[in-house]
Amino acid sequence: MKPEAQLAELKRGIVDLHVESELLERLSSGKPLRIKAGFDPTRPDLHLGHTVLLNKMRQFQELGHEVVFIVGDFTAQIGDPSGRSSTRPVPTRDEILEGARTYAEQAFKILDEDRTRIVYNSEWLGKMAFDDVIRLAGKYTLARMMERDDFRKRWAQHQSISIHELLYPLAQAYDSVVLECDVELGGTDQLFNLLVGREIMREMGQRPQIVMTTPILEGTNARSENGKIFGAKMSKSLDNYVGVSEPPKEQLGKLMSISDELMWRYYELLSSEPDEAIELRKRACASGQMNPRDAKIALAKEIVARYHEPADADAAEASWLAQFSKREVPDDMPEHEVTLDDETIWIPKLLSDIGLVKSSSDGRRRIQQGGVEVDGSRISDPQAKLERGRRYVIKAGKRAWAAVTLK
């Protein structure tokens, strides 16, 4: 593939790129680039949030470049302060080692094992003497470090910042120096750390790395307001994750629990379907030609099949449908026909009109609390509407069910 075509492919889904002209120059050299990404094993499993970055690494591999997967067994002992409002708890050495073992295994669910180099940064960081650390710290200023958004906010709010946290970006940068990498990948929350790497490499007399960031995937409990997704990033500590090594039924069940609005964000960042196919499916759901639940099942099965087998995805779907139809949806739920004045109706108003809640404001609160489902999908947007011309199965709370046909 020509350098310009490689660049166009690699830029897909990227948020930040420093610097595009430098990347094109290196691609034009014809030499394979060395691509680096680090993962601190603070928890024992990778989740779908990690795979956004891993898929970009795989893309580099398929274009013939070298990928280095850094297991941050040393940096995990410091704790990445990115996005933190307080000092991160330090895991035990046993927890780090267990996480490192499973990270290395699970990475190959996405990466090409034959073209992946796995390294542990304790190999060099653990051997540094105190004078080495002092010399490294002398390459960067406190003023520059305090430009970092989370440090600046914590300082302004009189919250503690431990000295060891200031060393984290320098330790990550030193990984780049040791590996002499061409490109470092990270999530958007890693931008500061990655740019420190560029600076330290320059200070060390090396050609500075190119920085590329990928979007952050929101957790399964994220919500939508006015067309925008709000919520914490996917994290095991927040219990809003889908693990890549979880059993098929658990993966599919968690994915079926996300809101319809969040589903399209997951399609964007996780699906391997062409953009055109996803857009057609989205339009079909918006026009009422396709049930959003069916679109969600298609996405969930694609992901389950990727990390297990297609047969596992089929079995997980059958199990979920059986559970949904047999255990949850009552046979004797009331049926309603509602004639609309417009093409759509606000869900909180509909809930009130058919008697599932006391008022529209009560319906809005139920949605905000995660207690409303339509066709098996949780509704998270209190402004969401339903379109005429379809029958919906609605649940509000644990026992309040109704089937509604909008005319």
C-alpha cells in the first residue's frame, strides 16, 4: 500500500495525531515502523475499552509494521494519574503479576502473535539507579508537568499530589527512549503522557515519536442527553465493562443491557462492519423498519463471535431470547393502542398515558434511574421518543409491563 493510502487508513478513528507530516515521512521511507502501546495490569483482564487501541495496533501490523505491547508491570506500581482526582491505590505485586500474565494472553485475541513483541518495562525501569532517575527528572520541568489538566485541577482544589505521580509520565516516556519507537498509541486521556515522550526522546538526542490517540469507550451504564453520550469510561473498578475473556452469555447479556443510543457508539468503535452498512442499519432503526433490539443483537453477536466462536454467539443469543421471553415478559400484560397526533411521542408522557407511572416527571425519573426498558433495551435518555407504526413492549420498574401499539 502506498504511504498516502496507509496514512488515510491509519487516521480512521484517530482523535489526535502529532505530527501527520512526520508520520507520512516515515511511512514513505519504506522501512517498517516500531509501534508502541503500554498497558498497566492493574486488573487481571482486558475489556472492550482496551480493544479500541488494540485494533489500531492490529491495523499497523496488517500494514507490515512492528508492534510492541508493553506490559507496565513497573509503572503499575506508580499508578497512572491520568484523569484521577486523587492518588491511585497501588496494587500488590501479586496482583500486578497476575494481571500481566492474563494481559499478555488476552492481547492475542486481537493481535497477530507472530508479529507482536511483548516486553515488561520492569526490564529497564527496575534496573535504574537513583542517579539515573535524577538525570531523567532533569529533562522536564515542574511548570510543564503542572500544565497537565488533572494535576492543575487537584492543585487548585487543594488536593494532594504525590511526588511519585509526577514521575509516571517520565517513566512512560523512558519506555519510548529504550525502545526507540516511531509511534506511540494511547487513549485520549493519555495525550499528555505521550507528548512528554516526544519531549524526552528529543532531549535524549532521538528522533521524537509520533503520537496517536484513540477514543475512549464509555462503560455499559453510560447515558445519552440531547444526542450526546455521558458516562465514565469502561472500567473494571466501576463494574461497567465487558471483558474479552468473559463467557459468551455474559458478554452478550451485558451488551444487550446498553441503551439504544450507546449502541451506535459501540458500533462506531467496536464493529468491523463498513461504515456504510452501519449507517443503513441506523437509518432503518430510526425509520421503524428495524427494531433497535435486532441491531443490538447483531452487534453483540459480532463481538461474541470475535472473542469466541460463531456457534457460541448463536447459543448466547438463543439463551438470551429464551430468558427474555420466558422469564421476564409476562403473558398477561395489558395491551394498549395509542393514536398519536404527531409522528413520535415522548416516552415519559407515554408511560403516564398508559398508567405505568404517575406522571411524565415520574417517567423521566424512572428513565434517569435506569428503570425503563423498551423491547428489552434500557432507555437512558429522558428525552427519548418512540415512533408511530409499531408495537412496543415496555417495562417500567420490576413488575410494570405493557404492550403498546402506536397508531
